[in-house]
Amino acid sequence: MAPILEGKNVVKRYGQYVAVDRISFAVPQGSIFGLLGPNGAGKTSLIRIITGITGADEGEIWFEGKPITNRHPERIGYMPEERGLYKKMKVGEQLIYLARLKGMTEAAAKAALKHWLDKFEIGHWWNKKIDELSKGMSQKIQFIATVIHEPALLILDEPFSGLDPINANMIEREIHQMKQNGTSIIFSTHRMEQVETICDHLMLVNQGENILWGEVAEIKNRFKPNQFEVQFRGELSAELMAKVELQILNPGHLMFKAESEQEANRILRVILDSGLMISSMHEILPSINDIFIQSVEADLSQISA
């Protein structure tokens, strides 16, 4: 299946500063795509190009197999990190207004809004003004404004900011449900643990360049340290320690390094032959947070070299 969104050698300059430097990427249909990077990496500039807020100086953005035009934003929902609600407008009239800007009729907008307010159990907020709501409450309204027109592509920039755990879980469930219904989602965050649980694919940008991309599981496998942790019962013998190099983590836990599956099986057989009873064994995989730090530091070292 063709990707819903593609970037081809995209460049964005602000004077002499290159914010986006020949970035290429592809967002698979019906996936959650993590857009990651340190502050100032070029994420927001790239999102603004995708949504039509600004244009690329070079390169192309393709949406649903065609070069993106000024009509495509109606098929996109964008929730920026800096929220953009009108504080003095009432919730109902504001959301209907924003839905109309996305091409919905007034009747369709009212029906969709009632559905979302009832779903979040906030129907009584219809006549509240935004400045009467807490940050978390206004965040839920911003989310509804982003999804009310049922976009094919949803761009979420720090969508859980300001939400308590209950409401964060509610929004996360909706994100997964929309993915199941076929919506493609770009998810930008600094919370790497959220990437672990939410994203299927990711792209890491730094200094305006794409320095890492791929499926989350494949990337974690690519960066694995080839270490295995074993939980055991019994006494470690000097003979075993002489045969294989083991690191004792704490009583009943050890770790060893193996460059291949065959070598790991060989070491495991040696451990079993020593008389130890193995309760569990698993390969240690790096966290996305570890990979983020390692990749950005390596890229900065390469730039300064």
C-alpha cells in the first residue's frame, strides 16, 4: 500500500538558517508515525510545510499519491503544541466554526460535535468559554477540534500535555481507535516512553536532517547490545565462571553477551550443564530514549569532527 504522506528532499530556510535540510520520509497508511528530535531540530518547520502553513523552498510533499495542494489541509487534522483556541468564544460555537473551516456543513458539524462531547461526557460544556476551562479541559476541546472532520491524516504535537492520567488514557484510546479505523497519525513528542507504547514507525531528526527512521521494533533490534539476562536458582561455580564470561547483576540474576543466536544458545547450554536451574531468560533491548540520546550524540559528534 502506498504511503499516505511522502516527503522528497524537503528543504526549508529562514534567511541563512536551514531548518529542514533535504529530509525524505514516508508515513505508511493506517500507522502511528513518531516524529522525534531535540528542540530546534526542524520538527515544527516540517509540520508547517505538511499542513500548508508555510511552503518548502525545495523538494516535494506528496499526499495520497499526489503533490500536496491547498485543498489537502481539509483532509488533515493538526493539533499544535501551542494551542490555538479563541479564549472568549464558547465551546460549541467555536468547534462548529472550526469544523466549517474544514469543509463540514453546519448540520454535520453539530452532529459530530454532539457525538464527541457526549463521548467525553462533557456535553454541559457547550456554552462554556475557553478561558473558563482548565488547561486539561481545553486540551480535550483542542483534540475534538482536530478530529471532528474525520481527517485521513492526524498530526498530534504533544497531545497529552496538561492531561491527568485518566484523561491521557482516554485520549490514547481514541488515538488507537482512529488508527484501527484507518486514520494515519503523525505523533510528535519528547516523551520517549509514549513512543514505545504508541508508535509503529519513527523518524528522528537533528540539525534539520533525518538521522534515523524505520519500524520501532526494527530500530530497537538494530541498536540492541547483544546482551541476555538470566534469572536462575542454584550456586554459581568457579568452573562455570571460567568457561563463560558472566556478569552477576544481583543474587539469582546474571547477564552475558553473545554476538549471535548460536553463541547465546551455546552459553545457555553451558549454564544448564553446570546444574543451575533457569527460571527465565530474555534479550535486553534498548529503550527508545537510549536510542534517541545515542543517535543525537553520535550525529553531533560527526558534525563537530
